[in-house]
Amino acid sequence: MYPRLLPGATVLIDRHYNSLKPYRKGESNMYAVNKNDFCTVRYVEVAGKHLVLRPHNNAYPIEVLPMQAGKRAHNYLIGRVCYVGIET
């Protein structure tokens, strides 16, 4: 998620907010996402039965995560990134 998140940044996750509805009007939410038993931070969209995981930097590839039968997007979202702390 560079340059939005720098190496060593600390993020605060709101684990109660796992909706894809924007928290602030006109701003995209960043989410901590459970991807294959690992946590990744991305912008998230739903396309059919897939989650589209978009990085902040367009130089990195978009990832597509198929949702398992009976699961919805909120089952994969750990929570919304609500604070980013970077020490200088």
C-alpha cells in the first residue's frame, strides 16, 4: 500500500466495521483482509462471487480472491483501517 503505508507503519483496525459501505462520503476505505490465512491491507470491491483487492500504488497488481460458497464479503474482512501511524 506504499506510499500510503510505509514499511513499519502501525495501523489501527476497526474490527466492528466490516461493511463495504464507505465510512466517509467520497473516500475509499482500506481494509485488513483475511487472504489465505494471512492478513493483507487493500481497498476492496465485490465483482460477482469474487473480492477484488486493489493496492494503493497502481504499479502493483490487482488480486482477485474467489469467495467460497455460502460466504459473503464481510466474512473475509477483518476490519476497516481507521488510523495509520508512521514514526519519523
